[in-house]
Amino acid sequence: MDDSSVTAPIDPALAVRAEIDRVDAELLDLIGKRLRLAEQAGPARLGEGGGPLRPARDIKTLRRLLAAAPTHVDPELVHEVWRALLSASVRRQGALEIITAGGPDPAKLFDLARRHFGAAARIQRLDDARTALARAIEHPSVVCVLPWIGKTGAGMWWPILAESRFSALNVIGALPMRSDAAEPDAALVAAHGVIEPAGGDVTLAIAFDSKFKLQRAMAEAGLKGAEVARAAALVLLRLEGHLHPDDLRPALLSKAGLDGFRVVGSYARV
């Protein structure tokens, strides 16, 4: 009997694997297209002023993707995949050097930077926050990952931002970017970083409060927030929302007795 015309049954597992291979090829092609587009957008981003990072845009992108993700897709997977793509795009737009410095647990700080910027990122570990920030001033491509703000110890690096030499530096984000914790584990500081609103922002500012009029001054200016840390007369404020450069409320603080008020950054969470 001639059985040459009999069709062998298709193995369902092989069919699924073939479909996975097809999807992988499509994904790879789309990743290539995204990276090429990001490379074209690089000069425009840098032309807007500031360093190569735009945390506010990244946060908005991740929020949008997480909201649109199918229910069976793990949100952490969405975050990890797009963080890797965003980091790869930044690397294609130019050199980026990450410096971690200080903190009671330097290894944890380094790990936070590695998970955020990706395995291919150039990361250097230093002991001193001032040295790291000085590098960021000299090289706009340098980003510093520093311990979260504290009242004592390694977290007391924040008064450095009050010095005129470091006025070009801003806190532009917080790590981990996606977290339910009330406070992040590290602050991200970049040279010439642009402070942009992402929604749900926290603004960090410094001022001199030699006469301890902070609470009264904030109430009179209509600002919501609190003192986070103090170094003699210098205070670090954590304010709710994003302060636009044209906001008139900071001027009211000076009239109420606070001197040298200056926004030193902001951050938001995914």
C-alpha cells in the first residue's frame, strides 16, 4: 500500500515553538527600530538643555505601559524590559558614566544603579560624595547615585548642593523608580539635569533658616511640605508637587524670613 500521500500529524509543541520564534524575530526587529529612533532623538534631547537623562519622560512612559499591559503580564516584567530599552537608548545617544558614592551599604547602592541603568552601564564606585559630585560638574555625562538623604552620616551629602560650585547639579530622580516604599533607597543626581514634572512629584529645596521661621514662612507662602534635614542654619525641604520656575511662592519665603531658597531637584515614582 502506498502511504506517501498520508500527512503526518503536526506536533503542537513544534507549532508553538515556531510561533515563539516568529514573535522573537518580530520583537528583535521592533527593538532595532526603537533604538534607531532613539538615536535620532538624541541630539534634540541634548539640545533642550541638561544631561542625557529625562527621568520624567521615562516615568510617564512606564506608567502608560503599565496601565496598558494585559492582566496576565507581570508589571515587574514590563518595568524591567522597558528600563533595559530606555537605558540602551541612552547609551546609544552617547557615553554615560555612573558613579555610586557613600552610604552605609555601598554594595546595595551599586546594585540599585546596576539594576536601573543595566548590565552594560559603566559604573564606578567611590567613597566620597563630594568627589563624585565634582566629577559630575566637570563632565555632563556623569550621573551620581548617592545614598538617600539623612540627617547624619553618609546621607549628609546634601549640603554640598548649597555651594555655588555645584549649583548646576539637580536631583533628577530616585531609585528604585518603581516602589511602594514611602522613601526611595537612593537619590539620583546628574550634572545639568533638567527638572521636569512627571506628576505626583516631590520637590527638594534648600534655604537658610537662621531664625527658625520655616513653618511660618511655608504657611504664609502656601507651600506644603516639611523639613527633611538640617545642617546648622541650612535646611533641606521636601515639598509637595512640582515648582515651576515662574512660581511666585518661593519669593514669599524670603519675605517671611528664609534666605537663599533654591530648588535643588525633584523626583517622582512609577
